[in-house]
Amino acid sequence: MSHPLAALFSPRSIALVGATERSVWTRAAFANLRTLGYDGKIFLVNRKGGEVLGHPAVSSIREIGEPVDVALLMVPSETLLDTLPELSAAGIRNAIILSAGFAESGAAGRELQERLMNLARELGISLLGPNCLGFVNYTNNAPVWTVSLRPQRAHAAKVAIVSQSGALAAQMSYFAQWQGIGLTYMVSTGNEAGVGVAQVIDYLVDDPATRSIALFLESVRDAPAFARACLRASQAGKPVVVLKVGSSEVTVRSAQAHTGSLVGDDRVFDAVCRRFGLVRVTSLEDLILTAEVLARWGKLPEGGLGLISLSGGLCEIAADRAADAGVSLPSLSSPASARLAAALPNFGTPHNPLDVTGGALLDPSLLEKSLDAMTAEPEFAAVLAVLDVASAAADDSKLLRQLLAGVAAAQARADRATLLISHTVRPFTEMSEEIIEATGCNYLPCGLEHGIRAVARALEWSKRSREVRPSANDRCALPGVGSSSPRSGQMSAGVLSVADSRPESERQVLQYLQSRGVPVVPAKVVNSAEEAIRHARTLGSSVALKIVSPDIPHKTEVGGVKLDVTGDANVAAAYERIIASARRAMPDARIEGVSVGPMRDAGVELFVGTMRDPQWGLVITIGLGGIWVEALRDASLRLLPISQADALAMLDELRGKALLDGFRGTPAVDRLAAANVIVAIGDAALALGPQLVSLEINPLRASGERIEALDGWAEWSSSGGWSRPS
């Protein structure tokens, strides 16, 4: 590989710096090199020289006297600033830092880590860590890893583990081995003072052995680099399966905007996964098992899941779990039903999921015939068969091997993805391995629950991969990520500075939106009851009056809204009550007047809001509008910019989407028209520049083809650039 990190992750020579027989880290690192059969050069560095673990040691890095690909630094954190220049002088350009006591330990540690980063950058040294356990390259038998390793039994390794936690990486590797899953790499990135998860993913995209990446993530430290790497992986057809912790912290909570209560770290990261093609899971088991299923299957065609078992009860459980996971179980076609009816006992019923009944114990070929019929169904993207492979000699039998041989034969003939899974999570033992090698089954002892969840994510990832749209996936507001479409280029050219435009009050926001192509309800700001009466007369219908102030975002809470007002006297009274109520509730608020606009017929009220995330920039949220936006918390979220297709998908994700199709006599909403307006609102928010914190339209009224913004609000940062509100 010609990747810049190739020498780091595929080293032909390794130096263990700070090696001592008293250190458990030294003993583990040295033993791992022997366990995996590393055949490159090994150098041990100890200040006293002599021998360490029966291997000759030099007293300084410079004494090595020849090029070294990577150095494992097992020295105290306070000596590292002196150690890096020694590496540079010896021509060593890659280092792994085991030591802790840096950014994870407080202000002093953060300062030390910053000095270390700057020095490494100055010397041209790539750092992995600090506070990390190292890495293992299983394909080249090259471990630079400081806790005990176990040799792999599995042969067809396709999955790489990347983890910000070294201890969890080790646990994931043990679970993978327990399941018979082979690994290509295991990388612990620690504090990421140099090489981070983004760079490791980028490296693995170029690795031919790695088919999928299992990623444990505590935080994203470089959002643009992470996005670029994940986008590269998606474009290369290499799924990145991620388990990210930290789902309870709210990224941004504005004191005034509704959107702040709807947008949190977890929901924003869900949008990141959707935009950049990541597969998200919630457990370590699912992380490894989903990565393995995706590595074995790759991209699936359109369709649902077929499932076959020797148990009717398990078929019923499978149907429930598939429904929970959103996996379609298509009905059998007439030809398949007839084919299965001829093969099954007279008490068997052709159905998906298929119970082949206990008849398979009398006629082992029944399982093979049934699997042949299921894999011939064009509606199935994948087929699961459920049967346990023996993990101990007591479980082995001639009948089991006959059943497995039939499954293997049917799998070999199938032109679609198949997998044999166990009923429950089981170990893949030496006995299991011997049986699988003898029969040739494609088997994973993941259990039904994990298996169906893995299938669900494989189908979803495949669907998104098939639906890649350049306009939606290449456009990204993050710097240096993707390319701009013509429309986003026009948007960038129209970015307004704060000096040019900083709309704050409702009317200012609505006027700005109207200038960006967003339809807005016609209304006029008035400053007297007489003016309100005159304008209401021109409208010729009942009117809505609302307080206009950049300091009053929630008008109803201060008595600042009067609806369906008719007649001169009522209009005048409504005006006076609004002004008096607003001044009483918020005496220091700047009041620009009262807006008078026409009342509209019943329609669906939507909420459209944007909020600036510190890492990922502006996100857009849509939901049911009015008072329901926070009461129901029924919202869909994306990173900006979005396409028309994105907006349509967001509308379809709402639990209350039935209201859009006409409810109790209300006209159905033209979803395409609504989607176009939502896209325009998102682009308008982006065009306001980095000082915009939040832009909200609540409600966006939708009735048939008429989509109108009835109310708008903008919130701005108080500094020259946006920062997290206090």
C-alpha cells in the first residue's frame, strides 16, 4: 500500500522503547510479537542496555543504527518531549504512545498533549495515542499491542476494529474470536494527538483484506476529516459500523429557540450517519456481528428476508423481531408455495418464515430442498436458516452433519445472500470449526436476535448505497467535504454578512425568507389601532394580529396573539390588548408594532427549524407545528444542506404524517411543494452565515398546494463567530 500510514500499520521493524522486564506492558508486547509470529526486526531500548526478556537491548534509540518503521514508547509522559527528538534524529517517523496523563487528566495534561502534538508535527512524526494500547495487523502478523493477544483461528478475516478505547478493542477482539470472526486489524487511537479514527478509516479503505470496519467512538475530534473518511468508505462500498456513546448530552440548547430542545448529540450523530453512510448500532455484540454480516454479504439487492427453521415457535419469534427491526418478510410466491407443499409433510404449511417441521429429522434432505425453494424467491434479498452447529463432541451427530451438508449445498447453489445462524448466541469452538470446514456451511453463531438486527442494518445500508444521489451526498456544509452543486454554489455566493442583513423580528425574518423564495403570508406591521383597522379592511376577511418584537419569540406566552378577529371595534381592541399585554409581560422588550394578516383556512401546521451544532454546522428539523412541536417531539432531522428527496423522506418519517394526506376533511398536503419550501428554508439559513444560531418557522402552514410561512424567528451569536450559548 502507498498510503502515508502504511509504514506505521505494516511495519517491517519495531522498536520497544522503555522496555523492561518489570513492565507488564513490555512483557505483553514482546509476547504478542512471538504469539502472532512476527518475522520483522525487533529492537529493545533500555537505558541500562544488556538483555531484556532474553533479547539484547540497546541503551538509546540512536544506538539502533538502522531505519525503524515504528517505535512503541513505554516511557513516562514527562519524558516524551525529550524522546521525540531522539526518534527524529534516528530517522523514526512513526510512534505509538502508551503513556497516560494527557488530555484525559485535566488542564495540565491538555497543555502537555498540545506541546507533544506541536513537536511531533514539527519533527514530521506520526503519533498514535497517547493513552492507547497500540494496534494489531493480523494480515501481516504485526502486533504492536500492549495487552495479551490470542492467535486467530478464523481464516477468511474481513473485519477491522477501530476503537478510541483500547480495553474495549481487546474485548471486541475476544468476542470476535468466540464467534469465529476473523479480524484484519485492531487499532486503539486513545487521545488522538496525531492519528485519529478518521485517518485509520481512510487507511483501511485502501486495505484490500478489510471488507468492513467496526468503530467504537466516544467523540468525533475532527468532524471534516471524519466525514471525508466515512464518505470515502461509503463510495468504496466498505461499510463502517459504529457504536457511539454519549447519547444524553444536548449539543446546543438555545434559551429561546424551540429547536434546541429537539436537537441533541445523539440525534445529530444519527443525521451524520445517514449523510455519510455509517451503520449505527447500540451494543458491542451488534457492532461486531453486523460488521461481519456486512463483510460477508456486501451490498444486497432490493427485497426482504426469507427465514427457515425446524421450529414453528422460533418462526413466530423471528416474525416479531423482524417487525421490530423493520425487516420485510415477503410472502411466498405461488410456484414456491407449490414446490414446498410437495416437499413438506402433510402437516407442514408453506409460509415465510418457514417451519420445515420435525420431518427434517426423518428426511434430512427436506431442509436442503426447502432452502433451495426459499433462495429461488426473487422477493428475498437474503435468506437465513436457523440451526445450531455443535460446539462440543456431545452435541455432534451424523444427522446434524447430514443437515449441515444439505444447507451447504443449497447455499452453494443460491444466487443470493444466505447465512446459517444459531438459535441463541453460541461459541465457535474447535469442534464447530472442524464441522464447518467439513461441511462448508456459511455459519455465524450469533443467535436469532442479533442475526435479524444485522440483516436489518445490512438491508438499510444496501438501500442507502443504491440510492446515492450526488446532489444529496456530495453537498456538505462542512469545510473540505464533498463538492458543491450549482445550487449550493449560488447559495455560497449569496451568503450575507451581519452588516448586510441580520433579521431578528418576525417580519424581518419573513421578509428575508420571501427574498429567498419561501412563500410567506402577506401581512403588514402597524403601530396604531387606526392603522390596524385600515389594513384589516383591505384584507376583507377575518385577520390575525401578532406582536412584533426581536425580544419576544414565544408570542402566545405574553398574550401577543389574537386570531380570527373581525370588525373594526374588535380589531382595535385586539391591537390595544396585545400591546398592553406584551409591555406588561416584558417591559424591556423592543416592540416594533403589531402585524396584521389574513386568517387562513384549516391546514396542517408544520415546524421547520435550524440549529447550529458546534461540530457539524447547521442541522434542520421538521415536525408538527404550533404547540405540538415540543409536546409531541415528533421530528425528523438532517444535516444541511438537504435535497428535495431528503425533505420528502423527512416528511415521511414523522409519526403524524397521516395528517399530511388529509384528515377529517382537511385537504391533503402537496408533499412535493412542501419539500421544496423546506429545502429553500434550509438554504436560506445557510446563506445567513456562521453567526446564525437558529432560524425557525413555526408554523409553516400547508394546505393543498399552498405552503406559507406564518411566523419566523432568528437567533444570533453575540460574538464575531458562533459559540455554544450559555
